Amino acid sequence: MTGFWDLFWWFFWVYVFVAYLMVLISIFVDVFRDHELNGWAKAVWVVALVFFPFITALVYLIARGKGMSERSGRGGPELHTAQDDYIRGVAGATPTDEIAKAKALLDSGTISQGEYDLLKSKALAR
């Protein structure tokens, strides 16, 4: 039967392992995000991370940590703009836009007055 401290240490080491994996993933992402590194340098970092992961991660964080945070911060506004554009596209038109489109269809004779009234009531119900 395992005791409390055995369970405690097991959770501690799982936490440390997951944190270490997150650091490795962040370094891999940063290596490929950096446009100043050439292909050979990227390949050296990746090979070093595969064969000597702990030491390479420490060296990378010490040597390139400041640039890592700058590259990460630079992508924030672009991501925010892309996210806002996506939300606007998915959200669809406003009720006013839908009514205007329905009115244009009515004026062109594509839909009848009853269909226009139905589209207008649906748009206003939103």
C-alpha cells in the first residue's frame, strides 16, 4: 500500500515532467518562429534538443530567452486582429444588414412581399 508521501512525490514528478514538456514545445515553436535563424541553425537546435534535451533547453533559455519573449509578444496583436476578423465573419450580418438584403431582393422581384415580411421578422427576432 502506498502512503501519502509516495502519492505526493508521484504527483510532483508528473508536474515537473509536464512542465518540462511545455518548455520543450515552447522552444521548438520559438526555433521555427525565428526568421533570423537560418535552416542549419534551426536543424542544430532541433538535433540538440532531441539528443541532449535538458542541457539544450537550459542553454537555449539562457542564450535566447529575451528574443523568445520578444517574438512571442510580437505575435499577440496579429493574433488578436485575426481572431476579431474570424468572430466578425462567423457572427454574420446584423439585423439591419439582413433587412437591407431582403429589401433589395424584394425590390428586384426575387422574393414576394410575404417572404420579405418573414425574413424581416426573423431578422428582428434575433
